[in-house]
Amino acid sequence: MNSVYIPEGYVHKLDTYDTQRAISFIKQTFQENLAAALNLKRVSAPLFVSEESGLNDNLNGVERPVSFDIPAINANAQVVHSLAKWKRFALKEYNFNVHNGLYTDMNAIRRDEELDNIHSVYVDQWDWEKVITRKERNIEFLKQTVQKIVNAVCNTSEAFNQKFPGTDTYISREVSFICSQELEDLYPDLDSHGRETEYLRDHKTAFIMKIGGKLKSGKPHDGRAPDYDDWELNGDIMVWNDVLNSAFEISSMGIRVDAESLKKQLEIAACPERANLPFHKMLLNDELPLTIGGGIGQSRLCMLMMGCAHIGEVQSSIWDEKTYVACRENGIPLL
């Protein structure tokens, strides 16, 4: 199912050349700010992993990875959905110490994505991961890390507005923290996106915590794979998007599962057999570092700071004919 929202009176602010300059500026500036804020080093990352490794992320558990065979090694590979598990494995292999971390460009194909103004089959994000201590596996440390990321976003946005006069996106540094159950209690008659939008309408920047487990309604706020985030120590960074008149997610992140929370969440998700995969065995045997990590959408940040109505204005992807026609008729230039 595809949909496209056309903001009334929308005008794309930059021409094609300045659009490319702006994308480059935002990406370069933000990754420098993020690395400095969280003490991260850039590394190379895979576009695909072997099928049997268990390193690919299952997201909500229903998305089909893009798979292909490699005759030269007689094996099957999968294009990554994201790098949440791979990053943790890499921190061990690269001998990263406590309070040091990595970030990388993550490019993925999510073939089953429902397409709209902010979702594309092509996914590009900064994936990051950092080694922490067991004492730091708590809500307060999670909140401190969220604030550092929001500050990096705001610093980038302010620098962008100075570099490109005429752009005026404002992102609030003040983060409102709320649990997904508290959000459902506030707006019991709305779905999760409706709850997010109503809350962000007033609070502008928020971190919605504890995503993955079922709420009182019997449904989770949103889907989360059971084998990377600890559902009690994770969340989404969201900001208010004036152009789309909606809540706008820029990051999914969290403190990662330890052996205990992994066992619990695999049982809840009815997939205990994953414990036999190589990555999961290492985690259950305490052979992997304790970490915090997440993904931050590159195209999402660009379209937010540039005031774009559609993610196709800042990345080249494929859309249905309805989207092409609607955007062309309403002055939304898709790359």
C-alpha cells in the first residue's frame, strides 16, 4: 500500500544544485557532531551478510530480506535490513574499549516497506554502537545519550540554516521523555502514530521509551526485534515536522539486550530457536560487550532540515505511478 501527502502551498526551497550541496553539508556536519558527542570512530560495514550467521536484523519479523546465492563460496547471502547485531559483533572483533564506539553508513533494502512521504524501499542511516558498563544499563544513562544526540542534531540544523539562508527549520533541544504506556494512557482512542503526533504537537522533541512489549491494549506501540534492543531500555527520538504537520521519527535506539533480557524476549516473541544462531550463542555466553546503539536516518534528517515534503526529494529511489504524478503536479521534485 502506497500513499502520499501533499502539504497545502508547498514550495521546494532549493534548486537541484543547492539540494545536492545541502545534502552533502548535512551529512558531513552531522556525522562529525555525532562522533564527537558519543566518542565514535568511523568503520566500514557490510551491505550483506551470510544467511546462516544470524547477523541480519529481523525488524518486525515479517519483512523478507533480499537474498541471493554466491556460487564462488557455495553460500546464500542477505542484504542487510540494518546493522544492529553486526555492530555489536564488530565492537568485539575490533577490540573497542568501554565508552568507545563506532559509526558507519548503513545502506539497506527493505522490499516490504509501505511507501509514503517518509518511507522508502532504500534505507540510508548512520548506524552507531558504543561499549558500556553493566552499571550504565539504566534509564538515566539512556536519557543522557538521547540528549547528546539531540544536541548534535540541533547543532547541525543551526549550522545548516546559517549556510543556506532561506531555510529556517527549528528543532527544539528540550527533550520530553515519555513511556509508550504513558502515551497510550493519554490518548487511548488513537493509534500509535496518532498518539505520537498529538504529543509532539505540544512537546516538539520527545523520546518515546519502552517499545516492543505489549501495552494494556494488548498491542505493542511499535514492533521491535527481540534480539537487539532491551524493550525496557529503548525508544524512538521524534521531532515535530511543520511541513508534514506530524510527528517525525529520526532515530530508533536503545541499550542492547544482555543474556537475561535476550532469553526473555525470545520467549515472548515465540522464537526461542534463534538462541542456536552463532551471534545469539555468543551473547548468551557473555562473549559480546554490553552496548548501546541505534540508527539515525540520513535522508530523514536531510528532508527535515531542508523542509522537504517527501523523502524522494533527498534520495533516489523507486515509487509508484500515483506518487510520481502527485508530486510532479504539486511541485515536489523527486530525484
